[in-house]
Amino acid sequence: MPALPLDRSREPRLRYLIDHKTKPLGALGQLEALALQIGLIQQTETPALTQPHLLVFAADHGIAAEGVSAYPAEVTYQMVQNFINGGAAINVFCRQQGLSLVVCDVGVRGTFEHNTPEFVKFKVQPGTRNMCHEPALSIDDCEAAMDAGRMLVDGVQHRGCNTVGFGEMGIGNTSSAALLMHRLLNLPLAQCVGRGTGLTDAQLAHKLTVLQAVADRYAHFTKPMELLCAMGGLEIAAIAGGMLRAAENQMVILVDGFIATAALLVARALDPAVLDYCVFSHQSAEQGHRLMLDALNARPLLHLDLRLGEGTGCALAYPLLQSAVAMLNEMASFEQAGISEKP
């Protein structure tokens, strides 16, 4: 079921409340736009952020065999184990901000013994195929990964969550993201391909050569699901499915960096209304992310030169959502405070 576009009938009242707080008009900048958006998503003048969650999807990529990443493929498995042990950046930031973290193995090569509500096993298959030689995913595998995202979102909503961010882990996934960006935004591939986890100039040139061959191989594909199957990843498909379901459920969606925004490009192509529910947490240091944000007319909350993924930008930006909601709910109006307004 597609998401409902935002009902904007409350917008005049919300704008009135924001504009008459004890401040000059527009003085809280993006926080005012954020408060308005959250009020419209929740269809209330007194919004609340309840049981916020960060969902991290992990999967391996067959194209990693082509040397497109600075790290070996086994790092995906090792980093997921780090998530489970609580030692990654996203663990630290979620603990700091009071966010519940759920990690999902949707396609990692290797088996995890751990099994808790905070670590979900939904392995569609152990990584994608090498898209240099064949499509990365079958349509069945792609849809199964999207269903994993949908089910996790439904699960956390059942726990009372109305605000959800999405993160990822997968060596080689900047290659998939760049290719999807190239095709879905019709931008030159060289503008979409970046250094990922820290490629040298020579490694970056090699990555571009490999990805150009992939782009040429699937140049005849045009539909979003065709592109996702040919050049995507299991974690990217899961995030796209999760975003679509979160919008259907009228939840606030926190969008992370380059990979998560590539997943959003797929979700938007399938249902444009998803954008109404998205808050863009940051602009990453990956060169294509700014162009993605520009294409979506998005204003990111932070610009910290992050390029880690994992949903770290979502966790760092979350306090700004709390501030926006607190401003709307708790800040006095001129009338309440007995302060004269500007004539």
C-alpha cells in the first residue's frame, strides 16, 4: 500500500504556533521547519518522539572481489560481530542518545551464533552475486530483502516506535549506491563514484573503470526494481523496503548518508510520497552525497564530513529532532510570557 502524502490542513495552525513563540520570526531556522514537519507527520500540534530506533542492515557484495574497496570482504562479518559486542561507533552513539539499536543480518557471508531481539537473522542469501558478470540479485531475493526491512519496521512500531533511522554495513556497498545514483538521477558516473572507505587515487580510478563496465552491461534496464536487482545490495533493498513501510506507517524517517540515501532514491522511485516523512540527518564526505541531496531538494541537519555509515549520522542528528519537538511543546508564546511582539 503506498504511503499517504502529508495532510497539510494543520500547517497554518502549526506555523502560527511556531511563529508566535518568544523569538524573532524564523530565528530558530531549520528547527522550525523540522518542528512543522514532525507535527504534520504525526498530525498533531503537540508531537512526541517515542521509542526511537536505529535499524542497521548488513550484507556482503559480490563486486568486492573486483578490488573496489579499501577493505577486504571479511570486514563485513567482523564489523557485525563488533555491533553485537557493542563496540562500534553506532553502539556508542545509540547508547549516548537513548536510541534502541537493532542489527539485521540480511546477507552476510558467515554464521552468527548470537540471537537476541537486538540482533535479527534474516539472511536471504550470503551476499550478492558479482554484478560484473550477472545481476546482483534475483527478483525473489530482492523482494525478500525488502520484506525484511518492512517486517523490522513493523516490529519496532509494535513496540511503540514512531521515529526510525536506517544504517548499513557492507564492504563494497558504495559501488552499488553509486551505480543506483547514476541511473536513478541520470548523472555522469564519475560524479557518483567516490573513495568509499578511503581509496587512493589509483584505487579510485580502478573502481570507476569497474563500475563503468557494470553500468554499460545493464544500460538497457530502466525500471527501479530492475536496477535494484542488477546493481543493488541486500542491505540497500532492505533499507528501501523499510523506508517505504515507515512512510506507510506515518513514522518519522531519519536518513543517514550516501548508502541510505541511495536506498531512498529507490524507495522514492517506487513511491514519491516517502519523501514527506524523511529528515535528512547529514551531508557525508562521499562526493556523490551532496548531489543526491540537491536532487531531492533536501536540507541536511549536519555537515560533519562523516563517511562511516552504520546510521551514525542519524544518531548524531536525533537530538535536533528532540529540540524541535521541545520547542513546539514547551516554549512560551509572546502572549503566555507577557512579551510585546514586533509591531
